[in-house]
Amino acid sequence: MPSILSDPFKNKGTAFTAQEREKYGITGQLPPKVQTLEQQAAQVYEHAQKKLSKIEKRKFLMQIYDANRILFYKTFSEHIDEFMPIVYDPTVAQSITAYSEIFVNPQNSAFLDINHPENIRRTLLGTADGRDIKLAVVTDSEEILGIGDWGVNGIDISVGKLAVYTAAAGLDPATVLPVVIDAGTNNQLLLNDPLYLGNSHPRIRGQRYDDFIDKFVTEIEDIFPHLYLHWEDFGILNAARILDRYKDKILTFNDDIQGTGITVAAGLLGAMKLAKAKLSDQIYMSFGAGTAGAGIVNQVLAEMTAEGLSEREARSRFYLVDKQGLLFDDDQSLRPAQRPFARSRREFAAAGELTNLTAAVKAVKPTVLVGTSTQPGAFTEEIVRYMSSYARRPVIFPLSNPTELMEAKAGDLIKWSEGRALTATGVPSDDVCYQGKTYRIGQGNNALVYPGLGLGAIAARARLMTQGMFSAAAHALANSLDDDSTAVLPPLSRLNEFSRLIAVAVAQRAIDEGLAQGVTEAEKAVAELKWTPQY
């Protein structure tokens, strides 16, 4: 029988008392001193501080994760703003690129091989090992963060995402499951790497891929009937398509499409609060019209219509710019998510010249500019100064990550706009001091939203996710801003606090919309579900 010391969900390490060591047959298998959880966490934190790089800190923290989940989450939750960029974005990107080379522990993850659909059920059951799974994060790793296709290595994105769910919202780590669908990879570096641990063949697409996804959804929903299924980092050809296929059938969510949209909508609501303006009066330009960019505009559109605009009026305020320039409705390469926001060439006297961002900004005069382009430096001084010439408080969100892919740095945006820009960045940014004033910079990190959103949906045992629940989450986050805030989004240091507020708001909306199953009191349901790291 395996020792309790090898079970990360039950292991307490040096916190096992003498009586417990006797009971579990581990007497003499640990140093004699008995520590408290608080002592252990302080020791872990002190040791982490001695690591010289972020990736080394992450490796150490994940060793604790592998050995003792309670100790890991005790430490993580107490230092969430400090460890968030270590455990998850942006440091997780380094971990993913080296995953096969440094692999040690599967971390209770499910690895699903597209070549063996007959193993899906057995894999899910075996990995869960009797645990009641309420939340699964699944990726096929085609578009990881800003680094692209990383095949089976992308399991780290599912592990990291779930770590944030637990640290931020208090979901029991024994009830979550990281999943990767290994459909192959088109990353030639991986295909040529003899150490790569995934399928060394090009990505499978078409009917075979769709059939595998269908079988996966059928099996996981059958095994875990109260599951919240979170899709992460699927490619642009599949992300929206998969979400559309299942969103009206099961409790499911795509963070890249919906989570990013909710976070940006909350940031815009926060910006409107600071500017004393209305969202429905803004002209919105997206630079980057991929999965994230297209997902954001739909959420912002919903907020504009909620303020009283018709859908047609709201759509008229959106402009999408991608690699070909401003998107026009006669472009046959447009994807379904882009087409509703494409413009007519008849609107512009020189439509043929709108092939770059600078030209588009000068023609449209947007008051809101959101970047998901992964084009570093795209928000130039010329663009920012031009926006500042006609917008009293230009809203500029360079959201691409990791850091080297940002469209602009927060300090430059504040300087070029003479302190008037309202900004959030996709990666953590230091405070900016400009002409004697300190500007706090909000991080447009989906972690602000998805933990509370998931907790609320699971607590309510919601049948589906709805636009109303997303809007409730966005407003709850925006309402979490301090009255004296200079940031458009609240800081990660308060993540536990506003994750609970978001969860209650989402659960209440599910109840109000008749989607909750057997739950009538939102606050009680959220409180009962919340897990605390303690022995």
C-alpha cells in the first residue's frame, strides 16, 4: 500500500504528529520535530526568496505542490500577488518550453492521446482516482499565451490555471483535474527534439479531431455530472468553434474568449468610473482580431447594449485591426467571429490606405485602444499622442504577454499622454511616477475574473454559463475598485476578496436566471464550497 507521504492531497510532511506517524506507519520516516502548517509555510517562503530567478522559484514551489498540496496553497494564498507571476503567467511560459526536458512528475494530470480515443474514459477515471471532480481545465496547447504551439508541454498551463483557481477562490484542489489533449504539434522544434514527450507528428485536424473532442466531452460529463469544463489556449481554428458547439448544452467556459472579454470589460468599466464617462459613448478599436480580440469585443458590445444602445448602434462603435489592417466586410479571409464587426469600405474616402494601425487610428479616432496583437511596440508615441489630442482620457490597454510582446510599456503611455491615459497591461507593471504623481497600473489578467466566476457557477450548480453571469462578474470586479484608485482594475493582492464577491454575484445571477440546481442562497452556497488550506 502506498505511503501517505506520497499522496500530495493527504501528506502533511513534518506536521504529522507522533500519534499520526504511528497510525499511518511512518514512524521514523520523517525528522522528529513536529511543525505547524504556519511554520512550514514560513520556511517554504524563506527558501523561495533565496532562489535567484523566477523559473527557479517556480521549480521549487512546484516541488512543494507535488509533495503537499495544503502546504503549497497555504504559501501561495498568503503571497498571491508575489507568486502569481511565478506559478502562472509569465513564468509558466518558461516552464512550458522546457517541460519535456525537466519532466519529473505528472502532477495528477490526464494526458489524452488523439491516437487512442478508446483510452479517454480509463485515463480520466484513473487520474481522478475516486476524487469527485468539479472543475477540469483542458488545453490542446495550440496557442499558449504569446508563445504558440507547445504540444503536450502545455499541460503546465492547465496545472497553473487550476493552482490560481484554488489560491484565489478556494476551490478544493482534490476536486480539480488538469487535462491536455495531445493532438500532435506543428512546432518544428518539438518535432525535431528527441526529448519531446508528446506525439511527434503534425497536428490532427478535421473530423478525426472533432470526433475526439466529442468523445472527450461525452465521457468526462458522464463520469463527473456536476462538472465545470474550462477550455484553455486552443487555436484560432478551434477555440470559438468548440465553445459554440457546447455552450448551450453543458456548463462550460473558454477563458481566452470569454475570460479575457470579462476582464477587459471590467477594466473599461473601471476606466469609465475614473473618467466619469459612459462606455456606450466610446469608440473602440481592437488591435489583434484573433481569439482574444474577438472575444473581448462581444463582451464589451453586451455592456454597451446594457447601457441602452441597440445592437446595431453598439456595433457601429467597433473597429478591428489585424495584420492586414482595418478589417473590411469584403475580405474573404475573415473568420466568423470577426465578420460581424467588419466595416464597409464606403465609410472611408481612402479605405485602401488603412493597412496599418497608425493609419486606422488617424482615420477612426478611437477613444479606446486594446491590444492583443503580440506585436511589441505597436502602440507608438505617435499613436498615443494623437489619441491624446482629441480624447480627454484615452483608454489604452496593451494586453499582449509575455513582457517582450507588449504593445507598449505603461510608463511610456503615461508620459506620452501627459498623465491622461487610463491603462491596464497584460503583465504586471510597476507604479509609474510622472510629474510628481504616482499612477498604479492595473493588470488585465484573467485571473482577476475566472476563479470567482468558476466558484460562483460551481457553487450554484449552474446548468449553463450566460451573458448575464459574465456581466455580473465584470461589474462585481469593477465595483471592487477603491474610491481613490488610479488603476482601472483592483490589485492582485486583493484577489481572494474580490473573487468571493464575483462568485456571489455570479451565483446570484444563476439563481435569478433559473439556472441554479437546488441552490437558493448565493452567499451560503459560495461559503460552503470554499476550501481553506489547513490540516
